[in-house]
Amino acid sequence: MKRRDALKIGGTVLLSSSLFPLLQSCKEEDRLSWQPSFLNTDHALLIAALVDTILPKTDTPGGLDVGVDIFIDKVFDQL
């Protein structure tokens, strides 16, 4: 097997294993506390999950606490 093919396979395995839990985090019980103006509800939940993964709440406010998901929706709506 060539090195380039091995890197492609390894990258695919790593990427799929890291994205699967993120997609599973969008459960049916998850609801938005706001109404998206550009995104549909499924996309808004995905953006919220991504924001929470990248900027989680610790001893400081997280991305969802300061409304990064709402900001992203408003920016897309203005484009």
C-alpha cells in the first residue's frame, strides 16, 4: 500500500470517529430556545453542537452562553 493511500484511509477513520459522537449529540430532546431566521432547526442544532464542542462552558461562559449560535444565524441571514 502506498503511503498516500494509507494517509487517506487513516484520516477518514479518524475523522469519522470524531464526527460520529458530535452528530449523536443532537438528540430529539434538544430544543432551541430561539427561532432561527436563516437556518432550519436541524442545522441550528448542529451549529449549536459545534459551538458547544469548540467553545465549551468551563469556569467562564461558553459559546452557547454568549449566543454564538444565534450570531452565526444572523450573519448568514444578512449575506
